[in-house]
Amino acid sequence: MSRAPLGGEHDEQVLHETITRWSEEWSAGNTLLGVEHQATCDDRGHYHWLIRMKGEEKDSITLWLSLRQRSVHVETQVMPAPEENLEALYRYALVKNAEMRELHLALGPEAGLYLVTQIPILEVTSERLDEVVGATLNYVDEFFPTMMSLGLPNLYRRRRPS
């Protein structure tokens, strides 16, 4: 048996129901800002969801979920393309990558730094989604201040605790 079998015709509906159940659990708190769903597939046959969360260090953390043929691809931008201290920033990112579980840092569109993971379709449950979203929030809040201070120091000033 393959770890990530091909998806079936009802995967989009099942994933949508899973995300809906998960979002109902999170809606009691003030962290979930919203969930959007693209009900029609894109030109590659992928369906998409957008989950907006409130961060502590970064105001808004947006997760993109894309239902692909065998898996759900999850990504969120930690920071836009850095302009300075590239060597120090990438060294920091590589060291953090070695410490991380489930997600990893990667260069994304337009050289931004992203957290990404892929989950086999049959392994996506409310609990697994909860783990991935929780880890994403934790990692973004941990990495964002240092990465922004290194890569975009003229645009970023760390918040002072209130």
C-alpha cells in the first residue's frame, strides 16, 4: 500500500467537511479570523482553502491548503523576500529547519520564506489539522521577529510586550 494513495472523487467534499468541523472547534477562541473555500478547482485540478489566524508577533497568519492528487499541501508565508543579511538569515532558517517537526522552511514565490508541509489525503483529520495549524502559529510567532530583524531590518520593529 502506498503512503499517499491517489485521491477519490469525494476528497474535496470530505476535506471541506473536515475543515468546517475543525473551524467550529477553533471559533470559540479569538485566534481564528476566518476560513474561505474556493469551490471550483483551478486549472491544475486543485481545490483551495484559506485559513486566517491571529498571531502574536505577526498580526495575521494565513494558511493556504491545496487539495492535490495525493495530498493536501499546506503553506504560509513567514516573511516576504529578504533584502539584507541573506547569509545570516538563511543560516538561521536552516538551523531552525533541523529542529522542526512536521513543517519545514522553504523559499516560496518571489523568494519569500514559507512554512510548508504535505499531508496524505487519507491522514487529514480535525486532529491532524489542529496539529499543523498549532505548529504553524507557534513557528511563525517564534521565527518572524528574528527573520524580519535580519532580512528586513528597516521595515520591522519588534513589538514591546504590553
